[in-house]
Amino acid sequence: MSAEHDRTILRGLAEKQAAIAALPIQKATVAMWQRMNRLEPGKPMVWITEIPWSEMGPELELQTEDPFCREIEHEFRATLYQWEHCRGDMVVEGKFGCPLVVHGYCIGPPIQARTIPQGAHDTISSRQYEPVIRDEPDIEKIQMPQVVPDWNATEEKYQRMAQLFGDILPVEKYWPSNWVFGSWDDLAQWWGPQEALMDLMLRPEMCHRAMERLLTAYLSMLDQFEELGLITLNNGNIRCGSGGPGFTDLLPQKGFNPQRVRAQDLWGFATSQIFSEVSPEMHWEFALQYELRWLKRFGLTYYGCCEPLHDKMRLVSKIPNLRRVSMSPRANVEKGAAAIGNRYVFSHKPNPAIFAWDRWNPQAARAALRDTLEKTRGCIVEIVMKDISTVRHDPQRLWEWATLASEITAEFA
């Protein structure tokens, strides 16, 4: 097929997105997210992410041929599909993002792992990690980044997008990061999850040395991004931490220069997911005291992901500029709500396992959501359905969940 065919397909999709973006509901929804992030009461917000797109049906089948166009087409089709079937409180914007091309920001060493497929038609796999950090000298494998922007490659990509559909949807250069310091996510992959947790007790000084080196590497990366003018604002339709989008009118901060965005103008994020069963004291010693040095660089912060934090809020509340806290499916909702109150956003993560049951049970899903919202009365709540590994190839399960979530949150407005 010709390049003109690909261009026609993308322009048609761009026109559909532009029409949706022009609807008044978009500005109204942005205002609701901003209200939530100001910690003002109102309707609990709903956001759906980490969708198993391979199970969503023929609407997502790609029609373009060029690999560059196919990547863009998938983004268009995913946006349009979610708006049509499972939107929650998503926002569709009248622009299209062009990620900056940057090299050298990754912090090694390379991960050694064996992938364990879950099924012939599944895109989610398990991984078994082979430790590459075994002894103290191996900590030196954690590399210091050398950030190098490729302005020519960025401009080439930008111009190509603009020529394809820029007259319909303006193209905007940006850096697609939620600025996460996922320290123990990294270390668990290099160390081995079991080995890392055991060494908190067996070799604590080695763990401290690894955390110090990793934090130094991350802070060096952040400094370089600032100095090179690579940072772009994330107070809009970009995911905030492991929650929903970061719409807020509290950022950027005083003294903002659009030509040189600072970390203090951004949302920052940290998480130590494998610390689910680690005591609050050890969580502080081996994670949070280091994470504070990362998070204090940012204007607003989000903390946590899959680790339950209901018993650790005394420590989590020490985070500067903390605004949103993850309450994972393993968290105790009542304890979390009592500890958070209306001081932070209660970022509730419903259990996505409901989509994997042999039979879809919307009544159970509705009851679970209603129970959470009853227990979090008085809190500022967002509901983030994520980690959806499967819907058992029945996408209507997700459609129905989105509908019932919107209905129930409207009742609690």
C-alpha cells in the first residue's frame, strides 16, 4: 500500500480525535481532576489504564503499513476505543504528543531474565530473574547515566507527524515520564526478589550501599535533564505516579520559565512495591529515607503502587509536597481512609482479578466499589483500575465495569 494510504488512515483518525477533543465535557473533566488535586470534595474520579489491548477486539486492527504510522495508528485507535467503550473520567485532548529522542538515561546493569509465557494468545508474561548483583563489587554495575538528546531525530519525527496530520491535531514535543524512582523495582530485577529481601536482614550494609548508588544515579539523571532543557511539564493529561492524570493548577511553581522547566514544576513519584511484607521500620530504613531525597525535588508528589500502605502512613506523611497516596488491592481500606482523611488523595486500586473469573459478576464488582466508597466518605478519592492482565477475551467485562463505576461515583458526588 502507498504512503498516501497510510496518511489517509491517520488523518481520518486524527479528525475523529479532534472532534471528541472539542466536546465541552473535556474542559469540565479537566476541572474535576484539578479540583481533586486541590483536595476539594467532589465526585470520586475514575481512570482506567494498563488495558490488555490484544483482547479488545477487531476495532483495534491496524490498517497502515509503515511501522512509524502503525505506532501512531495504535495510539489513535486505543484512545478512540477507550472513549467509546470504557472512558471513565478520561480526557481526550486536541493535540498529539511527539516524544523527545534521548539516549543514555537508562541506569544499568542489563536485566537477565527468563520469560515464562502464560498462553499462546496472551501478551502478559511472567519473568524469572537471574541475579546480576550478587556481591558488593557488583554494585558498581549500577551505571551513572550520561544523558544525550538527539535533537535531529526528534525534529525529524516531529516534522513527519506534523506533515501527516498536524493541520488537524497540533503536534507537541514532550518527555513522556512520570519521574518515578522505583528503587526496589530496579534492584529486585538485578538482585532477584527473594535474594534482595533476604539481604535486608543478612547484608543490610550492602543494601544501603546499593540504594545510595542508585539514588545518586537517578539524581544525576534528573540534574542532566534540567540542565539540558529536556524536562516538559506533566501537570496535564500525563499519568501521575500509578494514579490518574496529573491535571493541576498548582503547577508549575513560582518563577517558572517555559524554556527551562525545573523538577519543582513537576509531579514526582516513588514506590517500593516489593516491600509489601516489610515492616514500617525497615521500609523507612531501606527505602523511604532515600526516596525523600528524590521526592523533595518536585513540586507535588505521588507515593506508592502495589504495596499496601495503610499501616505506613505515619512515615509516608513525611514526604514533602505529598498529594496522592496509592491504596492497592491489598490495602485495608478502613485503616487507609482513617490515616489519609482529606489530607491527601486516596488513590484506590480495585482488584483487577474480577475480570479473570470464569464468569463475569458485575454485581460483585458493583458491591466492591460501593463498599470502598462507603468506607472512604470524607476522603478525596480517585479510582484507578489498572494491572488488567486479562478480561478473558471478553472486553464487555471492562465496558460494564466502566459504566457501573461512573454510575456509583456519581451517587457519591
